[in-house]
Amino acid sequence: MLDLKQIQMAVTMIAKEKKIPEEKIIDIIEAALKTAYKKDYGNKDEEVNVKLDFENEAIEISLEKTVVKEVENEYTEISLEEAEGFEEWDVIEIDVTDEVMSEENAASFGRIASQAARQVIIQKIADSEKEKIYDLFEGREGEVVNMKVELVEWGKVIFDYNGNQVVLPKSEQSSKDVYTPGIRFSLYVAEVSKTETGAPRVILSRKRAELVSALFAEQVSEIGEGVISIDNIVRQPGLKTKILVSTTYDEIDPVGTLIGQKGMRVKSIMDEIGWEKIDIIPNGNPELVLKKALSPANVIKVDANEEELEADVYILPSDRAKAVGKNGMNVNLASKLTGYKISIIDLDVPANDEDEWEEKKEEA
């Protein structure tokens, strides 16, 4: 038999734990029972209605059929002769509860229905939770939200957000973050959308470059006011970020504004992203931008081809490691930031010959 008392207890528990209305869970179970009936007792064409009555511990199962003169599909139609008292094209309900719940069928239907309900409930609850998360973040793309780590399991980090569980997948985590239950992090709302099938899709991130620019926008009011613009930002999560900034106001220093008094603004953001290094570069003359983009290397000369977006950058051999960076990270970030293909060229100057170094600098 279908144990309605147990089902009701499960509904109450799931509703409380997952913060889903009981009515929605009941709808899910009724849909599962419809599927079970069609699969084992009826036909896929049938219109089945299932109603659970927990108060009276009863279940009602009925079929909808259209009244016609001549039946072509016995699963969806009933003849005028059988449907006594009705007119053609009326839609009537035929109660099949006694047949399904008879002594002969009840045990079998109960078992099949319970299995179907369990599978559908698991899937539908997951779908409901996705919908709920979608509703929480709809219209908030580009924002930063602060959340507390609730649980870490199998590479996933589960955050608590106003009593809701939000998952940060491995693919959106920063390698330098240490996710410990109870610790708070800022996450970037990268995407809130629905797929072609209508499935909700919410992507939060700790590794995208936009997280850093969004954090600066929170800290620096001049960005929101349009006084300072972040023209480009590139990032190697956990290691380094490079930002290109500009302003149309001569009296404003965009780099200094982002750094803040005594470096307080940039330090607070570095603290938020695990003390990742941040290079802030003023936009303008391409040669100057390229020089600063290769920081911390000391660039002697830049030959930039603005049409081909290619640049030869001259440095001392002793600065090559700084210019290139570990695994090419620094030059790659500089290239992505500026849009230039960068070739680093060593100047043949002994690193310990200060006089010759100064002479070559002047010539360059």
C-alpha cells in the first residue's frame, strides 16, 4: 500500500530542511504518481489526475476523457453512449481509484509509485533549489555578494546565503583561497540566465578578473560616478592582476585614487583576494603603458607598432626574469592587458657596469 502518513512526514521534513513550500512538494509527488500510473496501468496518451488527501489518508485517481460520437482513441475519448447525460466534446473525469487501489493492485502500485516518487522528488527538489537560487540572484549580474562557507566537500564549496545553500564549483575557485567553514568570502555574480530548455543557470566566481574590478567599484566611488574608468583588467587568480585605468579629469590621478591614502583601498582588496599582487597602470601613450605593464621589470625602450599591435621591448638581461615572470605570466598578462604582441629583447649591457648602463639609457 501507499503509506500516505510516511509521505506526509517526508513532505514536512523536506519542506523545512530545503525551505520549499509543502504545496510544491505535494505537486511533485502527485506528478510522480501520474507518471507511475501511465507507465504500469494506463497509457502515455491518458490525462491522469492524482490528488493526495493527507487529512483523510486517501488518494484519488481519475482519468480525463473527451466525449465523442465515435471513439478513435480509447485512452483519451469516451463515446456518447457510455457518457450518459453528457454532450459531445464535454471533458469528463472517470474515477479509477478503486481499480488501482484494489487488493490485487494496491501493493504493486504502492511500490512502483513510491519508487517513482522518490526519484522524481530528488530531481524536482534539485530543480526547485536551482530556481530558488536563480530568483535570489536575478538581475544581479556584475555584483559582488559576501557569503559564509558552510561546507566543503568533493572539491565543491557550499556557501550559506540568507539561509540558502549556494555552490561554488571547482572551476570558479581561486587556487590561493583556503575555504574553511565559517569564513566569509566575496563572490562575483558572473551569470544569471536560463538555458534553451528553461533550466536556471547561476554562476558565481572567485577567479574571474571582474571580481577585482567589482571590488574596486565598491571601494572607489569615483568609478561609479564615471570619473575614473577601468579600461581593461586581466588576472592570474591567486597570483597577479593588472588593471588599466583612465580619467578625463586632469586634476584626478586615477592610479593614486585606486591605491588610496597610504594604500588603504588597494590593500583592502588584496586582503579580500588572498594578497594577490595588483598592478594599476594609467592608460594613455602605448609605449608608456607597455613599460608600466611589464612591471616590476625596468624597461629601457619600447618600439611600438600601433597598426600591427606589435611591440619590441628592450630590457637588461638581468631584468628578463622579472619581465617574463614565472611560466611567462607577467608578459602574457601585459600582452592581454595592452592588446600588443610583445617581444622582449635583451640589451647587451653588463648588469654591474653602472656607467655603461646610464650611457645606454641616454642613447635609448
